Amino acid sequence: MRNSIEFEVYGDYALFTDPLTKLGGEKLSYHIPTYQAIKGIVESIYWKPTLIMYVDEIRVMNPISMESKGIRPIEYGGGNTLANYTYLKNVRYQVRAYFEFNMHRQDLKHDHNEHKHHNILKRALAAGGRRDIFLGTRECQGYVEPCEYGTGDSYYDSYDGEIHFGNMVHGLNYPDETGRDQLEVRLWNPVMKNGIIKFIRPENCTQVRVIRNMEPKLFEQSNIVSADVLHAQMEEEGTP
């Protein structure tokens, strides 16, 4: 696919929190990452407001297993209390993602250099990302490296049938990506077949709920570095 990257992301633990479990101070991970979590990982590799990152599909490489830990989170009023967090353990996913220009940001049209953005994205991936990689939450460190999607053995390659995960969060709609001055949450019903989960595009989610009003952040030539300048800096420095 045009402007695409393929990579593996892995780590010892992940916490893709089911929001229903936050009410009592406990946290329970979904069995699989949300679209938004994987998109966040792609944006940690390389992010510009000029672009919208899309996740096409993921391949679950390791068996889905979970582990609970006793945690003492700090409370807002001071002190702490014991809580149980249930993490995914020993996770590894292959990811196929791509970018398109954000047509709701006409103020950034000067930064529409497809070739240079793609080159920067691939170089950033090869270096492990431009920002730290987290698997759902900050205490779960992740790592990324390029791969050829579909290679290697997945635990679920020969699984006979589909695995349905029920209704879960797909992701968030931000105003600069939708043109609407509100923050929205999307829900969907993912299905895994032979270890592969194919994501629908955000605009194809039929279950959308408004969270609150929000205005897009202002970006202009004075507060972002264009792809032309960034690519030239990378060529000069030899670093991502």
C-alpha cells in the first residue's frame, strides 16, 4: 500500500485498558490492542499534524495471556491504596499501517511532501521511533523494528475458526481529523481470524459517541518543522 510501513512491536507487558474497569480504581486490559493504541505507536515512530496515520491490520504473534499485579497508585488527595492491574504478558504484534494527508488541515498544505514524509517515517522506524514506545500505558515499555508483514510463525496461524472480542473501543475522533469541534469515541466489534485483526477505518465506525466539545490546536509554519527542512536536517546529521 502507498505510504505504508510494516513493523513488529513487542514488550514484556501491555495494558490496553478497558474503560469500564477504571471506575473502581482497578484496571483490566483488553485481550487485544485497540486501533487507537496501535495508531499511537505509529505516531510515536513519526508524527506530524499534516498527516493522519491509519492502521490497516495487525497480526497477533504470541498467545494471549494475562497476569495480575498488586499496584499502589498515588491518589490525587495524597497517599495510595492497593489496586489490582491485569496486564497482557509477553506481547508481540506485526503491524501494517500507512498515512494520508490531513485534508482538514489546509493551513498545513505547504507541508504536503509525500516522498519526504515517507522516507522520514521509514528512517524513524529503523531507528526504533522518534519518541518512546508504550504499550497502552507508560509503565509498559515497547520496542519497534521493521519486518515483512506475514513472515514468521504466529501462535494462531492454524487456529480453526474466528475469535470474537465483543464490543470495545476502536479509538478517538479529534477535531483536527474530523472537522468537527468535538472529541468523540468510536466503538466496534473486532474479530480475529488466524491471528489477524483487520481494522475498519475510523469513518466506517457506526457507533460514535460525543465526549465533549473541543477545538483543534493551531499549527502553522512558525511552530512546526516542514518535511523539507526535517529531511534536510536528517541528511546532514545522518540521524533520524
